[in-house]
Amino acid sequence: MNAEQKPNAGTWGMITAGLKKIGFSPVGLVLLGIVAILPLIPPFNQEHMIRWLIMGAFLAAQAAAFDFTSGYISVVNFGFAAVLGLGAYTSAILANKSPVLMVQPGISPWIGIWIGAILAGLVGLGLGWLTLRLRGIFAAVMAWFVGIALMGLVRNLTDLTRGPLGMNPETLFDTAANLPYYYVILAMMLVVYVALRLVTRSNFGLAFKAIGQNIEAARASGINPTKYRVINFALSCMFAGWLGGFYAHYFGSLTPQTLMHTSKTVEVLALAYIGGRGSLWGGMFVAFPFVFLIEFLRSNLTELPGLHLVLYGLLMVLVMIFYPNGVAGLYAWVVNKVKSSRSKGE
Amino acid sequence: MKEKTSRSIWEKITDNSAASVVIISTVVLALVTGLAAGPSQVINSIVTGGMWALLAVGLALVFGVMNVPHFAHGESFMVGAYVAYFVFSPIHQSLQESPNALLAAIAPFLAMLVAGVAGLILGVILERLLFYPLRVRTKSGWVMNAFLLTVGISFIMTNGTTLTLGPNFRGIPRYWDVEPLEFLGVRVAVDRVVAFFVAIASIVALWFFLRRTRTGRAIRAVSQDETGAQMMGINLNFIYPLTFALATALAAISGASLLFMFQAYPTVGLKPLYFAWYVVMMAGLGNVVGAIVGGFIVAVLQTATQQFVGIAWEDVIPTAVMIIVLLVVPSGIFGSEVKGVQEQ
């Protein structure tokens, strides 16, 4: 999607130029269109397939938000899942009506999701500030510790969250059908991607990359690392919290273990890395086929529990060692090959 | 471990305000806990401290020599626990049929030994199979890449264990069927005492190996200056696998010696991993001596949290303390003088 395109005249050129501004190439748009109509076509219109698609879109949006931090400013946010869980729990507690818990605000999930996102964004602001002085591994470990602390809080504040027993928040729609949820999460995924793409296309993106590559050189060029790192964390965490809100009100069940655990961060990290660091779209592209592969393995090889996760990890390790550029790097390589062969032909 | 910093640990502590503050407050905390809950909690802290120290030493060693922030250290612990279980329980079974006092006494040590050897082999395999190719290919950002690689290893090993052995808990009630020991009026299970002494003996053995043998000196040389060590004829392709194998073996031994507390199951390594990381982050990444002291500090903190706040908070409170430590002294209270720590 980052392919350089010749400025050709006509409506087609104008459309592609406009799309490029929000981060879409024609290929990307076609893929998006396919994903959007997929749940209407058999065999994908079965309910369990639509659930897989929802998981795909959910993971895709997470991968983009995660890559925004790890791929641009080179700080791996190891507390990503915990921040996502924070958004989910905030929204769930605000929507709570059951008298089992201490507070029953009963706010509509449609509003609560936004409050959860804002709170997660504020935590991200704090996290960005906490990791400011730290580099590389120290920042990752700091985010990890904050994540552990957040998860411990959610587990222990049983009056608010029922702790390890988990909550059963209200759902967004009064229907058992999955299709409406799919279009909600697809729209959310698009918003996350386009928003992050607009930011990275602006001067901010340049500043992020500069900080990620060499913080001292960036400072010497007049970039204030403090400001950009905090903004980056806040944005990424805000979207994480927003997506968490969707999770809460879609599945209707929340436990700290299934949502905030470090292994959840690792799943997103694996996707973002397989997709290609610093591309935003790589992880999104990988997420859909990946969820299908994994769910297929899980439902067909029930006598081998955990095989899908082993494959997940193996693929991540292999990509990290042998092809660190990931799918996005492969795409860029192919595009370059095609271009150079074309220019030779002319 | 560096020669230029070979001042005694005592001098380092007295020179260093952060370290003195932390150590004094730890001693006060230990005394308060001891007064409030009796000497049993103090003994508890010491025993726990020994095992956190053993785990953290391996972590510090791997970081100091190879610059690998090891996230899969808990999985080495898990492997040790499984190996010890599979060695010990058949022996235990046969002892039920034909009692043999000598075998009953040495069987647990046999289990720990086999676990240690398994750790050595696993360490060599992991280093050759994964870290070696990564080292050959990585041009920049080694620390972060290595960290993420260990994250992947941890993911594969936990889920691979679930796949092959299932999610079941495999544990033993105790290693030795004998009466608990009396100490300061406190009854301490023999297993705990032995686990503590196994930890101390392993640390001392490692210490002698690093200080007194030629290979050990070579390891320390690599941790100080990789290029210089290479020019002196030290073969990095021998030192790296050896270091990684040693660290893995230490973790496996602690997993084996604690089988009576931590039953073997796929994610058993998580809690030991958390605490080992608290220790090394507090003591300073790669600081082996600091890790020993840090193990006891974290154990006191943990015991005090259990005593005064509640057992459910035992990872929240230490984490909060570690966050503060990282904020105030990011390189740890005993300092981290390892190359590449500040690498992006």
C-alpha cells in the first residue's frame, strides 16, 4: 500500500491520490471490500465464521494500534493487553446494572466505550511519561510491570469487577446475531487504521520514526522526544481501550485472565511482527487469514490442544530470525522487483 | 562482575545512596514483619529469597554475557519441574513396594541432578538453534530482538507443553517423608531447608566456576569486552552456549527443588519469572552479585505484602515498588555496567 504511484491524470488518478492520503492503495481497497462482503457469501455466512471474522477484525485493529508504538517509536508496549482490559472493564462497570457489584451506573455501552477509551488514553499518557527516561528493554519491562499491576488491581478490586470470577457486561445489541457486531468492529478497525495513518503521514510520523531510530539525533534536529513519545503512547492506548470496550460488550464476559494477561499482548505482538514492523497494515493484513487458520486448527484438532498457539509462536520466531521485515517487507520487495523489471522493459 | 568495579559489595553499597536506602528499609521491613508475625515469616523470607536469588542469578548472567533479556527463564523452571517429577515419581512408586532408606534419601537429589543436566542440554539446543542464527543476522537492536525472540520461545514452550503433556498439574506433596525441623521454635519442612541449601550451593558453585576456573574467567571476560575477549583467543561460539546452558540449568534446578511448592504444569514458570525479573530490574540488569542480594530484598517485600496486605496483592505491591525503582534509578540500585544496556 505504500507503493509509489506515478501521478497520472484523470479521475482515476484523483481517486487513487485521495485514497493514498488516508492510507489505501487500490489493492487495499479491494481487500477491504472483500472482507466487508465476506459474511454475506456462503460458506462464510455461518454464525461461527462471522465470529471468526469479528475476531480477525478485532485483532487486526489491535495489531495496527500496537504497531503504532512498536514500529514507529521502537518502544514495545508490553502492557498493551492490560490497557485494553482497562478500557473493557471501565466500559463494563459503567454499563453495570446488576446489584451484585458495588456501583450500578447503568450507562449505555455506546457511551461507556468512549469513556473507557479516554481513561485508557490517560493511562497511556501516564505510561508514556513513565517510560520517558527509559530506552528499549527498560521501557518494555516498565510497561510490562504496569500491565501486571493493572491486572492485579482488576483481580483484587472484587467489589467493582468480581475479580477472577469475571463480569457479564451488557451487550451492544439485543440480538444473538453476529453480523451487526461485525460491521461495528470493521468500522472501528477502519477508524483506527485511517486515524493512525493520517498521524503517521503527517510530520508526527516523521518525528516518531526519527525518535525510534536514534533519539539523540532526533533531539539534535529539534524534535522534542518527550512530547512525541507521550502523544504516541496516549493515542495507541486510547485505541486499545476503545477496542477493549467493544470486546466487553460483544462477548458479554470479561475475566482478567482472558483479556489482560501478558500472553494476549504476545499474540498481538506476534501478528504485528509477522505483518511487518512499522507498516501498520501488515498486521491487519495477516490477522484475518491467521484467525481462520488458527480457529480451523482449533476446531478440527481438538485432541491436540494448543497446537495453534505453538504454530503462532513458531511462525513469529521464524519471521523474527529469518525475515524481520515481515509481510510488508515482502510486499515492498515484490513491488520493487516488478517496477525494476518494468523499467528495464521500457 | 567487572574488574574495575571489583570493589567489595560493601563499598558499593555505602557509596550508593539508593542501595543504602533500599537495604535499610528492607531490614526494617523484615524486622517489622518478624515482630508482627513471629520468626516464621523471617525464615520464610530467607528461604524464598534463596530461590529468587538462584533464578535471578541465571537471568543476570545471561544478560551480562549475552545481552539477552531472558523472558523464557520461567520455562526453564517449568522444564526442571517436569523432569524432576518424571524422575522422582517412578522411584517413589517403586519405593512404596520395596522400601529402601538410602534411595529414599537420595532420590530427590537425583531428580534435581537430572533436571540440571536436562537444563544444560536444553540451553545448548536453544542457543544453537535460535540465538546463533539471530546473532548472525542481526545488525542493530540486538537487545530488543533477543528479548522478543525469548518471548516467542516462552510462548512455544508453554503451549508445546500443553500440547504434549496436557494442562494437568503434576506435583508431589513432599520429597522427604520426615518430621519438620525445629529452628528458633519454628517448624520448617525439610524440603524447604534443602531447597534453600541447594540454591545456596548452586550459587556458590557458580561463583567458584566464574572466579576460579579458566572457562569461568573467559565468561567474565566476554561480559566485559566481547571484542577484546575474542582477540585473546576466546571462542564466543563456546562461551555463549555454555552461559545460556548454565543459566537454564540453574532455573531447572530451582524448578526441580521446588516441585513440592510449584506443581509442574505448563504455565508454572510465570510467577518465578515475574519475581526473577523484579530482582534483576531492581539490582541492575546483568549484575550477578546484585541479583543475590536483590533476591532476598524482593522476598522480604513479598513476605511483608502477604503479611500486611494480603496474598492476592503479592504481585501488585512489588510491581508498584519496582516501577518506582525503575523511575528513580533505571539501572538498578547496584548499577548495571553491562555494554549495550542503553542501546535503543
